[in-house]
Amino acid sequence: MSSAKSRDALMQELEEAMRRSSAQGVMYGQAVANMAGISNSDMECMDILHLEGRVTAGRLAEVTGLTTGAITGVVDRLEKAGYVRRERDESDRRKVFISVVEEKAMEIGKFYVPMQEAMLKLWSSYTDDELRLLLRFANDGYKGVLQATEALKAVIEMPPEQRADLKMPPKSRR
Amino acid sequence: MSSAKSRDALMQELEEAMRRSSAQGVMYGQAVANMAGISNSDMECMDILHLEGRVTAGRLAEVTGLTTGAITGVVDRLEKAGYVRRERDESDRRKVFISVVEEKAMEIGKFYVPMQEAMLKLWSSYTDDELRLLLRFANDGYKGVLQATEALKAVIEMPPEQRADLKMPPKSRR
DNA sequence: GCTAATTATCTTAGTTGCTAAGATATTTAT
DNA sequence: ATAAATATCTTAGCAACTAAGATAATTAGC
């Protein structure tokens, strides 16, 4: 029982620590977007392009949750600033592929140097086995968040009375 | 040398896994804000209030990076919707403390239930020692991001020529 | 204790980026 | 051919932001 309690406390601390660092990470991203002179959404699209490579405008709308109209604006701005190029798909000429202009995108990459150095320094203090645990955790965490997003959609479609029956998460004390 | 290489690969995978899960976490937060019918910034302020408790309008501006004028709007909306209360500080009547109306804020908390259940499930598959490692990592990571944010400010104040000399982070291949 | 400077928030005008709805262009199905 | 579906773009209107300055309260200098 006393061991269970300390485990609960551990989990609560963990939740808060992750919330804090994640919030701070968001702030860092905003600061970078600011310095690059582009909006948050523009930055998010650059990030998606970096992770997924060449994608269509529609895919960007899907992933960001923005309307296709908004994406037109995002791509207009990024293209004007020279960060991306529009490329019509020759086999289906309705589609527009967006691809990164690497030379220009590197200018943004520089702003991530402080963050990457901080992370490298942090990671260097862990053993290979510990890093493997962290990797497993990050991957499992990603799956968990994806599942949670699905579950959240289920809440939307729930009738309000049933929604009220949801048990609340344990509140953190401060 | 081959062990060093696998360690580098590990770190690169880790970086990407963390980027992905963090991006997905942001998406989840946006979905919750949407369902609660409040904007992203409003949600972020609610989060800060949850983490820091009763804070002044100025503090919200400081932490979010918004102008004080924008915060006035945020608090107006949140107050109108019943999520927070304005309370003038009696000892310094220029200050306005913002405090959460818990009963109303719980309505938002419900949307976090899927996420918290996913996290609890995830964490339950780790031993106490492993959780302690994760906690240490999350805390160190927070400190790292804070430091990186400071270092980023240094880049701003750097003359452009010097900025160009910054070594680029290793690019991930895909 | 008066005056100036500072601090904290609010107000206003103008800008940006979003959505919703629908236009355009292309492809697929009947 | 014609209709339906798909992918992007355009437009009008709106929500939330910034910059600048107004207001009100506090602190510091004389």
C-alpha cells in the first residue's frame, strides 16, 4: 500500500513534468517561427514537410486540421518567402505537391541548433540501455496519444447525459 | 565505432519519436480547445492557471508571449464563459489576479480523460525504477529546453555574419 | 506631501489568418 | 457523354492578434 502510494505520486510528478516540458517545447517552436518571420501554422507545415517529405496540399490540411483554403494561404506565404515550391502532379493534374527548398529551409534549421545541442547534451548523460527505454517510451507514448485522440472523438459523439458520467481525472494538489 | 554508430542512430530515432509524439500532443490539445469552444490561447492560459494557480494578467502575458492587450481579450472571453474570475489585488490595486472557477473548469477536464487513461495504461507497463528514469529525463529535458530558449535569445542578438557560422544539425535522411 | 517616473491593465485602430461556402479544374464512374 | 467525386483556389466575413497609447495606481525624488 505504501509502495502503491509512492508509485501514484511518481506518476503524478511524471505527468506534470511532461506537461511542463511539452509546454516549454511549444514555446520554443513559437519563438523559432517568430524569428523566421513566419506564422505558427506555417512553421507546423514546414515541420510536417520535414517529417513526411513531399506532400500534397490536401494532406497538409488533413494533418494540421486546417481547411484547404487556409492551406492555400500557408503555401502562398511559404512559397513567396522561398521556403517551398508548388509542383503539380503530372499524372493527376488536380493535385499540388509541396516540396521544401532545402537551401532556404536551412536558415530556419539554424534556430534549432540551441535546442539540438541541449538535447544532445542531455542524452549523452544516459547509457545505451537507458536511451533504448526512452525510445520505447516515446514510441509507445505516440501510439497512446493517437489512441486517445480516437477516444476523444468518441466523446464528441456521446450524448451529453452520458458525457456527464465520465469519471474525472485525479486532481493534482498545489 | 560500430557501437558509436548505433548510439547515434538511437539518438536520431529518439529525436524523431519525440517530435512526433509532441506534435500529436499539440493536436490533442487543439482538439480539446475546440470541443470546449475556446481558442488555443485561451486553453494555454487555462493550462498555466492549472500549473501555477492564481496568477496576474501580466504574468499570463509573460508566459504566453502575448501582449497585455491580447491577454485582456483572453481573460474577457474566459470570464464571460465562466471559466475564470478577475480579482483585484487589495494591496496593489493595479494588479488583477485571474483565478480558475473549478466547477466550470472540470467540464474541460473531462476531455482530458482519454489522454490520461492512455498515459496511465502506458505507465503501468513500466517498473518503478523505469518511471524514476523517465521522471528524471522529463525534468532534465525541461531544464534543457529552458536553457535552449535562453541560447536562442543569444542567437537573435548575434550579428548575421556570425550567425552564418553556426554549424548545422545533422540532417535526418528519409 | 507634491511631482515625476514607473508599473499594470485596458482600449482602440488596423492587420493577419482563419472558416464557410462556393468556383474552377480535373479525374472517375455510369 | 454526362454526372459525381476529388483537389485546390477564391471570396467575404469574422475572430484574435499587435502596436500604440489611455487610464489608474504605486513608488521614488525632492
